[in-house]
Amino acid sequence: MSQLDYSYIADLVVACWNDDSKAFAELYALTQDRVYNYCYHYLHDSYLAQDAVQDIYITALQNIRKLKDPSLFVAWLNQISFHTCYDMTMKSKKDNESYDSDVFDFLQDNHFYLNPEEALDTKVNDELLKAAIDSLCFNEKQIIVMHYMQSMKLKDIANAMGLSLSTIKRHLSSAQKNLKKLLTASS
């Protein structure tokens, strides 16, 4: 993956502020491979990833004037990408749940759930973990979701987020420590 020229990208953003559609087309050409790869790794489906990329660039085009610092375009695009993929995942989960999930969990024939007390403890622990993850800062939350819930490798996360591998490792370590503090405090 080639390195991006952030000063050139910033110049293109400024041109977009002046209604230069060719500048936006060039921004798209420079960044779309990274955005698609991120979406594909997050969503695990090439068609959903293509839909996400389309939504991401529509959002970026509609809101580009709200970007205060043009040199932060790539980081801003990464945030849009994360939120778009996250929203698509949540919508997909809601669309696939045509049953009452609490009732369904207890009706499942998994040997772990034969004991209702264990099932309740697991549900409470899952809710505590979700709340703890939601309380993390954006980068830590994003890395935790991609690494543990989407099974992405740290190298792939670094590429998707446009950060160095050492930065990803530092954020992951910090996130793990923060989660441990939050979960031990709530138990």
C-alpha cells in the first residue's frame, strides 16, 4: 500500500471547498482502496463493503465543508468508515432478529445454558463488557472491536486506520488496561 501525501490531500480538500468536483474525484481515487479494505475487513462481505464505501464517500462529499483542518481528511474519512460499518453491522443484526433475543437465548439447547443462573450471569457480564467497551475512547474502542470482535490482525488494523503498528499496539494495551479497570470496578 502506497503512502499518502497528506499535504496534497489537504490541497484537494481546499479545492473541494471551492466546488471542484475533479478534486473530490482525485480524493476518492487516492483513498478508496484503503477505505474498501477497511470495510471488507470489518464487514467480511465484498458487497456490503462496496455499499459501505458508497455511503462513506457520499457522507464525505456532503460534509466536506465541516472539516475544519484539511490535513485531517484521512483521519476524518477513517472515522466515517468506522461509523458507517458499525451502523451497517448493527442494522444487520437488528434486521436478522425477528425473535425476542432474551427468550431465544434461554430456549437454545446449549449445554452451557442449562443452568438459568449461569445464563443470567453470562448476560450480565456481556452487558458490562459492552458498556465498558462503549466507554473507551474512539481509537481504543475501534481497535478492540476490530481485533477481538472482527478477528482482524493488528497489521490489518494499522493499515485500515492509517496508523503505525506500534501505535495500534499502544492503543490496544491501553484499551486492555482500561477495560480491566472498568470491569474489576463493576464486579
